Amino acid sequence: MVFVQQIVNAMAQAGVYTLFGVGFALLMGNLRVLNVAHAGVFTMAAILGSFAADATNLAVGFAVAISTGVVLAMAVELVAYAPLRRRSSHGMEGQLAGVLSGLGALFVLEGIARILTGGANVAPSSDALNGGHALFGLRFTVTGGLIAISAAVAVVLVAIFLSRTRMGISIRAVGFAPQVTRDLGVPVGLVSLSAFALAGGLAGLGGMLIGIHTSTVTFTMGLPFLLIGFIVSILGGYGNVVGTAVAAILISILEVFITQLGFGPFRGAIVGGLLLLVLVVKPDGLMGRRESVRA
């Protein structure tokens, strides 16, 4: 029973990893953009959502967090990435320029977040969601359940969006062959902006949920998720939405049991070793597959 309880405990963490990782993977796997500024969007959305929740209520706080994530992600695309995409090549030079530009955006957002919070914890009060329930001898928290359900719904909706809608298919096509899609009349700028907006909304939702769950919202809260987002994106299959969710669950369960067994200080090394092992055995990730996009 203790084993099962630990898995239940890991689901809330897995949900946040999923919400952050799916947005990260959406850009990295489909647009070939390593958006390191995603962590700053995550943080700022959580902070402004927390301020709004304290001033009004949690529903407004969530709306503000998601809206902030969308707006900031679009701003990052327009300021940090779109100009480089128009001027730089798509090779190593262009990718390196994108990473450096994203780091600049991250530092700006983190600096603003520090000013807004004064370096303090600004997590919203959430007494209505702090309770828990016992079922079959297991303890379930309200926030943990909310995070897990939100992540599951988000994964399903994003997967359907990417595979069944014109905009979703365009997002995948732009990353695969940007010049071809541009020649075919696809509005590449609008498609990229839409992908960033979707990723930002997921980051805002995840930031607000983890802030409530852990009662911690600080100006550095997004940085640890940046590495996790990268790991679950690669491990899941380089942008595969469902694979990212599966990888997030596996990583979360692994981290919980590593800590439970007293190996917490080695958690990063063990998770990194797992990533290396999987990539050696299956370079495309757990659920990755090579796709062809036909015009």
C-alpha cells in the first residue's frame, strides 16, 4: 500500500511536469525552437495569477495566469525568435542564436519577476483546495487530483489539435519544412505565434497549479522545470505529446522513490543516466517516430 501511495503522490508532480513539458515539446519538436524563455513565462504567469487570486478569487487567478502565459509567450516569439528566424539560417548558427536570444528573454522575465515579488514567496491562499480525501486506504489531495486531471485533459486536447485541425497540422508542417510551407501560402508567422500562445497557456496553467499545490511562488520557480521540460520532451519522443506525458509520469515516480530510498542528492544524476540509457537504446525516445509531411 505504501508503494501505491507513493505513485499517487507522484501524480501531482507528473501533472505539472506534463503541462510544462508539453508546451516545451510543442515548440521544440514541431517548430524546432528550444524555448528556454518558457521557464520565465511559467514564473511570471504564476506570480500574476497569484496576485489576481489574492485580490479576487482563484477562478480569476487561473484566468489571469493562463492569459499572462499566452500574452508573454507571444511576446517572446515576436521579440526574441521571429526576427532571428527571418534573418538567420536554420542550421547550427540559427539554433545557437535562438538559444541565446531565449536566454536573454528569460533573464528579463526573471528580473521583472524578482522586482514584482521582492524575492518573497507570493503563493495565493487556497484554503478551499487544501483538503484531501481517503479512498481504499490511499490519501488523495484536492490539488493533486486537479493537477492530474488538468494535465490529462490538456494532453488529449493538444494531441487532437495537432492531428485533427488545420492549424495543428500547419504547426507540424512548419517545423518540418518551413520554406515549403511558406511557398504554399501557409502564414508561417501566424502559425508560429499560435504555437507559442498554446505553449504559454499550458505554462500559465501549470505554474498556477504548482503554486497552489506547494504554496510556493517565487521568481526562480521556473528554472528547475526547464531541465525537466527538456528531459521529458526528449525522453518522450522529441515533441510527441503523449510520449512527453508518459515520460513525465515515469520521471516523477522515479524521483519520488529515489527520494524515499534516501538517494535524493543523486536524483539528478540518476534521472540523467536514465535519459542517456534510453537515448542509446532508442534514439527517437520512448514514443518517437520519424514522420514525413506531404504537401
